[in-house]
Amino acid sequence: MTSKESLPVAVIGAGPVGLAAAANLLERGLEPLVFEAGPTVGAAIRQWGHVRVFSTWKYNLDPASVRLLERHGWEAPRPTALPYGAQIVSEYLEPLAATPELKDRIRTGSRVVAVTRQGMDKGRSQGRDSAPFLLRIGHDGGQVTEVLARAVIDTSGTWSSPAPLGSSGLAVPGEAEARAAGLVTGPLPDVSAGGFAGRRTLVIGSGHSAANMVLDLARVARANPGTEVLWAIRAATPARAYGGGDADQLPARGQLGARLRTAVDTGAVQLLTNFHTAFIDVQGDAVTVHAADGRSVPVDRVIPATGFRPDLAMLSELRLDLDPAVEAPKALGPLIDPDFHSCGTVPAHGARILEQPEKDFYLAGMKSYGRAPTFLMATGYEQVRSIAAALAGDTEAADAVELELPETGVCSTSIPDDAGEAAAEGCCSAPAPVPVTIGFATGLQHGRSGAAV
């Protein structure tokens, strides 16, 4: 057995929260080692680089990371600007990863496939807390290695685990075949890049990601006659998707619902309510989506915006206590339940709320929210600041959690609608575009689409 004190803290995922964890650990005199499954830092964000988020730079920068960057002459972007995903990577994450302090502590192309305790399976208790963690890593090229760590912070997110189309939480018949054929796309395709103009596309979902996909397609339709946009939601009305409007302190997010409402009211988008996907037929290069009530919708493409869920398979040998509904740490679950909380009403929380029966293991960032969508990056930054303090033995700093988040009316339970679908599909985590002009009869102009931040 290896002494834990001489080992690094393993951080899983080199996104914004993962790199923030590393920066905070360094400030505490702890040694971070970051594992990223993708070929570069911010690999998941790069997949929605065409996305402009609804939260300004003010909410997207981690204080410890900024302090590290500024020591090397970095200048922060304008705090009130709304960055694209690609800008978050190029203007923030890449410079952060390139600092002398971090560049040799990040392992890209290294997927964590399992986390356990050295010499112990899940059932063994004696001496468990003093045993190092063992991480099994699969590397690009097929090599497998094992690394020991004194603690583990899992910030791997949920991007790689999109929810299926079935309203019962299962994939519907024909869904796998349609996905394999590319007829059911990824959750946030760049519709302006081709393949959607002149075609009939169905967006399924009622969260911000769905709303932005609908508006992006409507913009394509305006410039390309023959393009049709259909939007299917499980709820009886789109009231929840239309959101908080002026009540939202993130203006771009509040304006999203207004543009969406106009798109539907003017006929630029065909809305299908009470739509529960039952099965999918593939016919050559097209699909027909069948609803449980017998409706059939033939289309050329389907964009699923049904949310994400955490992949917990690699943690199966750890002792976790998770909320049974949202699959977040049990103490956090009731605080983030989207039926009762918006992004701005989730209370500040840190290591004490996130701790698990498995000592010194933490879920942080989007993965800590499980299936709940009410996450903002600023929340993750405060999480890892507190976790780093706890691992350094500074209980007072770990417990002193503070966080200022913008209020929003979007997720309020005062909106009587199908809360479950909106929750599953990213009620607060999907970004909205910058303000633009909405056209009438001929369609609308729009900036971009949404993803989890």
C-alpha cells in the first residue's frame, strides 16, 4: 500500500470546472493531476463551439484560475460580453492549461474507465479511508495504465450521456438505428453548417437547448425556402419554455422565450404539444416519428434535446449516496430539484454538501447535478474552491461558501406545466443567443444555439 500523503489529487475532466479544481488545489499547496478523455482541454465545449452562452464572462471565470492567468500577463475578456463556446476554450481554457503551473499536470487522451480503492473492492471496510484511490486509465492508442491518488474530484460532466427520446427514460424502438444513420443527430448540431436547409426537421424537447435549436432552424428556413421546422414537447403548452422574460436577470436567457413565442405565433415553427415519442421508423434517408397517441410525423432529421444524465459506470466500486430522483449527491438533490429551484435560487454549497461515504471522493460541476439542469459554471467554481479547502484541512474556509447568481423566472414552479420534461431537457443549463431582431411572416433572424454551461 502507498502512503496517500505523497500522492496527487486526481481531477477527472479538463473542462472549466476541472481546470478550476486544479487551480484551487495548487493555491492550497496540493498536487493536482487532471485526466481528460478528449484530445484537448475543453473537448466537450468544442463540440458546441458555435454556441453562445446566456451567462456573461463574469459568471464563466473562476477566481483562482484568473489569479493564475494574470500572473502570466493574461487579460480577462469584457465581463459583460456573452462568449461562444469556442471563445471559452480559446480565450480562457487553453491559456489556463498552457500556464507553467498546469501544462505538465494535464493528461489529455486519457479516459478514466474505473475508480476504486487500492487493494479493495466496494465491500471491504477495514482500512478503507486510509487506502489510496486507484484510477484505471484508457489512453488513446489502446494502452491501459493505473494511477494512485489521495483524493478524486470527478468533474467529467454529462455531455457524453444524452438522455433518450422515450418519455419513460428509455430509448424508443428504432432510435438506435436512426442515430447510427445520422437521422437522429447529436443534441446541439450546428444547423448552419449544412444538411438542414431545404429539409424538414423535428426538434424534440422543451428546454433551452430545444428552444435554441428551433430558433436556429427558423433562421435557416428564412434564408432557404422549403425548409420546415417542427417542435415537439411533451407538455400541454409551451408556457414553461417561454420562460421568465423580464424576470430573468440574464437578459439573453429571458429574451429567448420571447423570440420562441413569436416564432410559433407567426407560423415560422410548427408546434406539436402532448407529444410522447413511441417509436421511430427509418425509411432510407428519412424517418417517421410516431407518438403514443397515434400521430405520425415524417421528417428528414430529428434533433433530440431531451437532456443529459450522469454516467456512473466508472464509479461502481465506490460507495456513493445519491439522490434517487436526480442522481446528485443526496444532500444536494433537494436543493437543486428543478421543480422548486431555478439557477438563481440554488443555495451556495461546497464540500460538506458534496461529500460522499467514500471519503475524499467528490462529484463536482455539471456531474454533481446529475439529471438536474439548473447548473451554472459559477456554481462549480465555488464547489471546487470549497473542496480544495477541505482537502487541505481548512474546514472553516470549506464551510464558508458564498455565491451570487442571477435570478430567473424560467424554472419557477409558478408556471403550471410539465416540469419533468423541462427539467430533463436543460431548463437553466442551456445558453441563449444575444439579442437579435425577429422577423414576422417570412421567418426570423437568430444568432445561434444552446448547450450546458
